Amino acid sequence: LRLSRIEKDIKTKVFNGSLSSHKRNDDLVTIAGALSLLRDGTMIELTGRITDFFAGNPECASQPRFVGLLGGNLTSECRYGVGSFKNHRISQLNPH
């Protein structure tokens, strides 16, 4: 049930609140998956990976699904990473 919720959220969830407000590992795994990033690692590693992605792809922070994470606004189209699920694997999820 937990993994199916994460997989559904990866495809559809609109993320509210700043990145730092997401205190649960599942939240960060979901955000990383939605960005087609690796989903394994500690919360610190996941947060760093997500932050680095947005730093390298600032137009993605303004996409409606992610605008709340970094306080951006809806002005650009995200062209990199998002929607390309080739890098995420269910085996990367921690079952705990």
C-alpha cells in the first residue's frame, strides 16, 4: 500500500509547502521520483539531490507541481528531468 501510494504520488501529486517542510522520508522519495532522480539515500542526501536538481534546472521550480517547494512562480516550462521516469526504480525505495 505504501509503495503504491508513492508510485501514484510520483505521477500526480502537486507539492505544497517548502522543501524544508517535508519531514518524512516518503515525501522526499516522492519528490525525487517525480523529478526522475534516484530515490535512495538518507533524508539529507535526498534533500541535497532535489536542491541540486532545482539549482541546475531553475525553470522546473516554476512548474505547477513544484512551485511550492522553492517559492517560485508560474512563469516557465520545465523541460528537464520531470516526466522522464527512466532513472527511478522501485528497488531504490527503502521498505522502512
